[in-house]
Amino acid sequence: AVGPKGIFRVIERSEQWSVGELEPEDFGAIRELSMNPIGDRIISAFFSPGKETVDFASFVRILAHFHPTETSRSRDGVQPEPANSRTRKLKFAFQLYDQDRDGKISREELLQVLRTMLEMQVTEEQLQSIAERAIQEADLDQDDAISFDEFRKVRGVDLIRDQIDNWEY
Amino acid sequence: MTAACLQHKSPFLRLARRSSFLPLTGLMCVLLLVFVSVASASRDVVSENNETWRGPAGETRGDSHNQTNSTAHKKAFPVLSFNYEHVRKPFEISLWILLALLMKLGFHIIPGVQNIVPESCLLIGVGLLVGGIIKAIGEEAPVLDTKLFFLYLLPPIILDAGYFLPIRPFTENMGTILVFAVVGTLWNTFFIGGMIYGVCRIEGGQLASVDPLSCLLFGTIVSAVDPVAVLAVFEEIHINELLHILVFGESLLNDAVTVVLYHLFEEFTHAGTVTVVDAILGVVCFFVVSLGGILVGAIYGILGAFTSRFTSHTRVIEPLFVFLYSYMAYLSAEVFHLSGIMSLIACGVVMRPYVEANVSHKSYTTIKYFLKMWSSVSETLIFIFLGVSTVAGPHAWNWTFVIVTVVLCLVSRVLGVIGLTYIINKFRIVKLTKKDQFIVAYGGLRGAIAFSLGFLLTNSEMKNMFLTAIITVIFFTVIVQGMTIRPLVDLLAVKKKKESKRSINEEIHTQFLDHLLTGIEDICGHYGHHHWKDKLNRFNKAYVKKWLIAGERSTEPQLISFYNKMEMKQAMMLVESGSTAQLPTIVSSVSMQNIKPRGPARQRAIPSISKSREQEIRKILRANLQKTRQRLRSYSRHDLMIDPFEDNVSEVRFRRQRVEMERRVSLTATVILFMSVRALEIQDSLCS
């Protein structure tokens, strides 16, 4: 799980801690996060769909995704998959793309991600071409969207696996 | 590089395969002999006496005498004269380089050799051979001049390495690399120096006169991992990126340590006594040398980037700016006894992103290939000279000393790596496994830098002994370790480099994940790696790019420039190789509906085509039609090539792209597509 230092810092930043729950506005108080292009996506990832607040346990559960993967862990089938396994991490990243949680990254969702990341410095046509190309590279079953399996198989993600394994905190 | 040569399937190669090796080896022998004769001629001391002249140079003397004496007797006008003296020096230099490169060529043509023996070993072997022949003749062989090495041969290799340094793995592993470079080299120096001194004390006899400072100096020279040797060997084994950057980064960064220690110990041997103040000054000196070197490099890098902003009208000289600024950085650092290597690396690293955004595509290619070319030539020359100098130099062989040195080098390297990895792994997330440690330890090769530094030593009776030991260590590491590292890598099943091209997905996801991790770090309040990287990127985007990149490219986000580069690469591939280009797109059955309805709309007067012509067209199209389908699928209306069948104005959209590229590509593409449509029309008309 997250180290104790991290939790204390988060506690310092949120004044609602006594109540035991966090709201999106508390996250908005973190200045750097508001400058982050995908800041609001990250914030919304903490909140389960429909809920307005997040309690401590869920908060920590989300952050647990970011612990380094222990590849040498032996798992029997009974134990539930740990939060920091590679698949769960990939799933977390995938869900950040897939805002409507339908299990696929549609072209529109990809365009939205690109738009936020490129911060309106590009023309619409360039965005379209990039999204087109990305989907072409990844889309194996020709449904014009990227499912989770296709996401995992994409050549690029293969190389990022090392990066994902290295997530700390 | 090596594989590409073999695949070229030149007629020479086919000939070589069919016939025996004899003609090739014969050719090599002839080359060797010419090499040797030139070398011997070049060593002749230019003197006034005629007796010392030999070989082709001898004739010129007589001739020039004749010419100077011509005023006395009236001779006939010389129609053809021989004046070698005039061009002697450049002629010999060029001939040396040419023959060295022909050797290198020869190695690649002889099949099978390079799989067993790395190129560096072969070149050293050639050098030994040449040196041996020269010595047998009785001439004095040329030695690897230290000034020549440090000022002319080393910089191109380092610049090539620095300019193309993979930044991401380098910065990610910076801590590890620094620990290996600084602490590892220090450990090696003191361990080897100390143990050698102890052994000398114990042995007595000839070795008793060796004092501790000389031993430490010797330890410094022999303990530094050499970038040239590492590059030469590692390039052929295609090891995974992490290990490559660890060993290579270490070899680059330990230059600062080596420079400081070398000058330190040399001063001390002259001064005689060492005080604590001197030791502290030494530590300060280290920081000055390394940080100063980096600063000098960065300044020149920024200057170079700034200059490249204004070169849009004089594209031809753009590459020269890159080379000259970098070389100046190296020389300026050497003036102040700072670390020239680090300065060169810093210059290349700082300059590269801005220069690449500013220069034309042709200049970019020129820079790339010139750097590769110069570094290749330098490397070849260095290894050959190493072999020649070995035969030439004065030697003092002392069995104990040499054997102890070699053993100690190995032992200290292994111990150092294991010990440091144990400490480093506590801070690393991706731990270094035992296999990784072995490769890092085994890859610590010594090379020509050690030799040159040894040559710089002031002449003493120990210098020859030291030099012999250094040469032995170099030979051992380069030949034995260099030859065996490839089978060992295969044996241990070490991860090799993944030869995959960067895809647009990878780029998008990498950036996305960077943002994600930065965000998470911000939530936790943890100012980690990503936080600072993000800050640097913002600073770069907000201030630096505006100053150093010309025009509107300065606001272009990284993803867009990457995408443009990809598209351009793909378009160029298509233009260059008609039917053999591999497109990463999916082959899907494209409906010809895309063109069919347009066809009749573009009714042109189809001239009657003869049967043979039509066959020709059909054949070409059959070969290319598959390509055409793919092209139509991937090159939709958003793409680089102006699709002549679209009435949407794609030209307007891509005005920001490079115009000449666009024109060229679109022209060829238009021709091909037009041909295909015409052929289809012909087919239609023939069928109906």
C-alpha cells in the first residue's frame, strides 16, 4: 500500500478529513493537479460512478494500484488478484481512457483524450488523423474501437509494461 | 551496419561465396603489403642526407635536385614530373585511412568471421600484423600519438554517442550510472593501486622501487571503463537497452573521475607529499571538473541551437554548425582541464531537440551520417593504431606485475559491481538481477584511453612496465571478453533489444501515463521523478522553445512532431521502394467503391494503348495494386499525399507540413494512383 508519508501529506491537504470523506473540490485544491491536462480524469477515477464522495478505504484502494508490481509473487487461484498486479494497473489506465465504462475506447473517447493532452494547439484534422492511425494500429477486430485486450496487445503498451511496473506511490 | 553490408548482395559478395577465399585473402595480403610500405615510407625522417632515403620517396629527391639545378643547365621542358614531397603528408594520411577502411570492408565481405570475432579484435590483429611487418623490415613504426588521439580521434566517437544518446533510459537510470561511474571507478582505482603496491612490496626485486603514488596513478589509468571499446563490442551484441545504457553511461561519465584522479596523482608524484588539504581540494576539483564540463557543453549547445534558428536560408552549412560547436565545446573544456567528454555529451544532448526542430530533413540526415561515418573511421583507426603501437613501443615485461594486474582488474570489477548493486538495489524499483550484474561486470572493457593516458606518463623506468601491463589488460578485455561476451549473452539468455519501431500508440500512452503519474504524485504530495520532469517540460515549452526554435515549430507539441515524422517516414518509404515497403497498417479489403464512382466522373480521352504496353501496365499494377489498396485505406483524405480523387481541399490543411516533401510525395503518388485508375478504366473498356 502507499507509504505512511504519502497518507499524511494527503491528510494535510484535505480539511474534510475529520468527516472521513473526500469530495472532488478537495482534490481541486491541489494546484498542480489543476494544471495537469488529465487532472479531472484522475480525480474522477477515485470516485466510483454515481458516488459523490470517496472514503478513506476506497481512496487507499485506488492508490494501491501504484505500488510496484511484485512479479515473483506466487498466487494460488483462491486469492483475489492484488491491486498492484500488472493487469489491474493496465485496467486502471484503460478506464481513464474509457470514461463511459463500456469496455471499449471508442474513437470519440480517444479524440477527447488527445484533445485534452494536446491542449488545443492542433487542428481538428490533425487530431482526426492521429486518432485514425492509433485505432488502425491497435484495432484487430475491426470494430473501430479499442477493447481492453487490444489495448494490452498493442505493441507500444508492451514496451510501457516496464514503466507500469515501476509505478511507485 | 554489419548486417546491412551483407544483405547488399553485391556481385562481389556472390563471387566471394562461390569461389574460394583465396582471391580475397590474396587481396588482403596485397593491401597489407601496400600498407606496410607506406607506413615505412612515412616513418622515414626527412633529412638532408640522401642515404636514409628508401622506397618511392628516394626518387623524388633526385628529381627535385634536378629541378633546382635546372637553372644551371638548360633542360628540356619536363612534360611529366614526379613530385611526391609536395603532397607527402596528406597523401600518406589519406592512404592510411583508406587502407584501414578497406581492411574493415574486407572483414565484412569474408562471411562468417564477424560472427565469431568482434570487429575490434580483427582490427587490433591487423594492427599487430602491420606493426610486426614494419618491425621486421627494420623501420620504426608509428605510435599512437596522444595528441592525435585526444584531439582528433576521440571527439567524433564521443559526439556520435552523445548526440544519439537515448535520453529517457539515461535519465531514468542516472543515479545508478553515477554510482557506478564515480564510486565504482574510485573503488577500482584504490583497490588495484593498493593491491599492486602490496604485491610489489612483497615481491621485491625489480618491483621494490615502485612507490605508492605511482601505483595509484597506475590504478587510475587502468581502472577506467572505455567508451570506445564498450561501443565497439556492445554494438554487435544488441543487448537490452537497460544494460547497454548502464555500461555505456558509466564509461562516459567516469571520464570526469579519471581526469581528476590522473591530474591529482600526477601532481602528487611531482610534489612528493600529500596533505589533507590536497585531498579536499581533489574532491572539490572533481565537482568543478564534471559540472564545469557540463556547463561548458550546455553553453555551446544553446549557442548551437540558437544559431540553427536562423539557418533557414543557408541550409547547406547547417550540419557544420553542429559539428563545430560541439568540437569547440570539447576543446574549450580541455583548455581548462575540465572533462572534455562530458562537455561534448552535454553539448550534443542540449543541442539536439532544438536543432532537429530547426534544420531541414536533408541536414538532419547529413548530420546523422557524417557523425556515424567519422566515428566509424576513428574507431577503426584507433584499433589499428593500438595494434601497431603495441609492437612498436618499448616494453618491459614483468610476469608478476602483468598477471597480477589482469587478475586484479577482473576481481575488483566484479567485487565493485556486486557491492554497488547491493546498495543500489535498495533504491531501485527494477532491481538488477544477477545476470544483469554479470553483464555489467563483464562489459567493463578497457581501451585506447587507458593506453594514451599511460603514454602521457613521464618517462621513468616504471613507465614501460606500466605500459606493458596496460596493453595486456586492454588486449585481454577487448579480445577475450569481447569475443566471449556474445556466446555468454546467448547462454545466459539475457534479454535482447526489442527491434520494434515506435508506434503512435506507444507515444500517446507514454505521454498519458506520464501525466497520470505526475497527477498521482501531486495528490500524494510526493515530489518525485515525474514531478520534476513535468516541471522541466513546462519550463521548456514556455520559455526555451520560443528562443531556440524558429517560427511556428516552437509551439508544436511533441505528439504532433512525432506524428509528422512518422507520416513522412512512411511516405518516403513508399516513394523509394515501390512494392517492397512494409506498411504497418492492416490489410483490409478495400472496396474499390472509393475510386469506382470517381472514375467515370473523370472521363478523359483514353489514348489507344498497344497490347504490350497494356500488359506492362497490368504487370506493374498487379505488383502494386495490393499496395494501392492499402494506400487507399490508410491514406485517407487526412493524409500527406494529395489524393487527386478528392475534391476536398486537402492542400489547405497541410500547409504547415514541409512543402517540398509534400510535393514530391504527392507527385509520385498521383502518378501511381492515376495509372491504376487508368488501368482499371482500360480493363473496364476491354471487358465490356
